Amino acid sequence: MKLAVDFIFVTGILLNIIALIGLLRLEQKKLPQLILIVFWCVILNTLIYFYSDLHQLKTLRFVTNFFQDGARFLTPPLIFLYIKSIFSTKPYLVKKGLIHFVPFIIYFVFYTVPSSFDFPYSKFIDGHIRAVIKDVYGIVFFSISLKLFYRLSKSMKQNYSSIKEKEFLWIEKFLICFLLVRIVAFVLNTSEILFGYDVSWDAYITISFMIVAMGYLGYYGITQSKIFLPDFLIEEHSKRDIESESKSSYLKDDEKDALRQKFDRCLKEEKLYLLPDLNLKMLADKMEVSERKLSAFFGEVLNSSFYDSINSFRVEEAKTMLRSNAVESHSITGIGLSCGFSSKSSFYRIFKSKTEMSPSVYRTSALKESHRTE
């Protein structure tokens, strides 16, 4: 048993170090990466603590305990701040977010330090109750972070026509995995309180779940996207605050007509929607207008987001090809990619959301209709 746990800890430490090396090697480290560096350092400290506890390395255990003991008060607000920093460039973001770290500071000063030096009053609160409080705190914070992510990610549709699922999937899975780890810990600690048993290895179960989550996240976070931050967010992060959108009328009537003509030329004649990486800036440059005016055009004239508008053109193009003989020389997935979709999954998902049927079903239906009219 000890050998298996030892293997799990060593694996977790190596995964953590790989993540840190990937982050530290980045030439330009923006706020989101800096926050993640701190986050993974805290996780690494926690893993080393439990490894030293397993092997009775007293000095190492004593040193790492200072940040391990309150880690569950520290990591949730770090992730919350990470999510906000991805989507926002508001000044004083970190300064305003410091209030979320007050519970950790209080716990560190009044419990971690005294307990490390065996002060009597530090044993006043039962260990399981303290653990449950930490778990509830983590569950609440990770849930809030996940909700914030879903809300802010919708605003990306105002600026990008092809949001790669893998880039957003990593962030979503990151939050879900660590939320599940906290739920597992809560269940274990609550069970010990309710049923009155006490086992020394319950913490190792939670840590093992966390290491499995880290391995799972490594696939999405390192091999499928930029180190924990999507390309399009890195490129645009310094340019705009995604959260701030003007809701008042910005365009004049003559501007709306002029923009409509330019838009129709670029989309209907030049078919720029066929470019998988088309974004608001590219289209604005082609139309020779500012991004702000183009963004207002989508909201005030088309009553749609950039993302939905461009993908509507792509779906119509795909429908035309699916009704033609194109499928004889292209696969259905190939048709989707040729219409500007970045992947098979995005093609099928968006096509079905707009037509209420998959591309293959639409193709079959189109063939039946064609046979009836012959």
C-alpha cells in the first residue's frame, strides 16, 4: 500500500514540476500565468508535505506545513483570480482581489503558526471540523469560479468566429476537476464526523484524486493549448476588457447602411467566413472600420454576435455543399472544414444548433427531397 501511494506522490510531483517548467519557460508571462505559477507552487508544496509525512521526513514536513495547512484557503481564491485575469484587463485587479485571501491570512496567523510550534490553544478546534470548513470554502469558491467562467466565456463570441473547444475545454475541465477533488474531500471528512471513525489515510485519498486530476489536466493544458492560456486570449488580452460592452446606440443610420454594404461584400462576395481563424479585427481591417464600430454593427444592426453571425454563413455554405455532389469528393467532415469550421466537433455542434439536425441527417434528408422532385 505504501509503495503504491509513494508512486502516486512521485508521479504527482513530477507532473507538477512539468507544469511549472512549462509556465516558467514562457518568455512573456502575463498575469494569468503568474497566478498559475503561484497556484502550482502551492500544490507542489502540498505534495511534498504529504510525501515527507509518508516517509517521516520531519524537517521537510515542518517547513512545508506552513503553506500546506492552509492551502485549501489559498488555492480557491487563486483560481477565482485566475479566471478574472483571463477575461479582464481592469487595473488593480490583484489589489481588489486580495480580500479573498483574508481567510488564509487569518488561518495562517492564528492556527498554522501556533500549531507548528505546539501552542495549546491551536488544538481547540477539531481537525475534521476544520477540514470540512476548508472543503466547503473550496467548493463554494470553485463553483463561483466555474459560474464566472461560463458567464464571461459567452462574451468571447463577440470577438471570435472560431473559438477552439480544446482551448476553452482545458479551463472548464481544470475548474471541474478541482471542484470534484474538494467534493471528495468533503464527503470523506463529513463521513468521519457523522460515523465517528478516524483513519489516517483519508488525506491520501484526496491527494490521490488531485494527482489523477492533474494527469488528466496535463493532457488538455500542455499538449492541446498554450500553457494554460488560449492563443486568442494571449493575443487580445492587452487590448480590451471583455466584460465592458457599451449598450447605448453607437452608429448613425448612414453608418449602418455603409457597414451593411461592406459587410455583404466581404461575407457574401469574398466569403471571408471560409477562413477558420477569422476574428473581429481581421474583418474590421478588411472593411476598413474600427473594431468598435464593427462590434456595434453586429449588436445594433444584426442583433447577433460576431461568432453567431459568421457561423450562420458557414452553416449555409455547408448546407449548399451537402445538397450538391460535393460529398462524392469530400467527406461530410471535410465539407465542414472547407466551410471554415475549425474542427469536426464544432461543425457538428453548430450545424445541429442552427438546423436541429446533424450534417449527415441533413444530407440524407436532402437526397430524399431531391429524389422526390426528379
